[in-house]
Amino acid sequence: EQLQSVKSTVTDAVKTTVQTEMKSYSEAVGSSSAPTTRAPDVKTLKSAVKEVVQTEDRSRNLIVFGLKEEAHEDTGNKISEILDYLGEKPRQDSVRIGVQKSESGGQRPVKVN
């Protein structure tokens, strides 16, 4: 499901880029007074696609701060409990992000996607 969503987003982005950046041969040659524009190169297209994919991927993330951290914890269950309390039941995966500084030092954020 997520792969299909990313695929359709990338396809739409490439179609939009091609439609706005590419001209037909007759349009390009038809007006000699118009400044010439060249088609986007492969590097530009790859960059545009990469940006869209990263934006789409990050838009599905949720960062939770202040969740008590314990040794050998299961963040998935903790996040499920929070989402159940909020009345949400999405399929999710979670992980602590950042470096654990010490046993007693603060809580690292939890990334949920």
C-alpha cells in the first residue's frame, strides 16, 4: 500500500515535470525569437524524484517526545497504547532516535512511521 502510494507520487511528479519542462519539437522550433530552453537532464530529474520521495516518506512520520525510556522496552506497545487512547489504530513501526547518553540521562524521542 505504501509502495503504491510512493510509486503514484513519483509517477505524478515525473509527469508534472515532463509536462512543464518539455516542449514538442514544433514548439521549440516554431518561434525562433523565443529563448531556447533545453530539456531537463537526468541529474535534474533524479533530484526531483528523490526530493518527492523523501518528502512523501517523511510526511508519514510522527515524533513523540517525553515518553519514559526503559531498558529493553518495546516502543511499539507503548505507541500502540497511546494511539488506542487517542482512538487511532494505524499500522505502525517505532524506534528510539538519537544516542542514549547514560542510564539516568533523559528520554530520547520515538520516531513512529
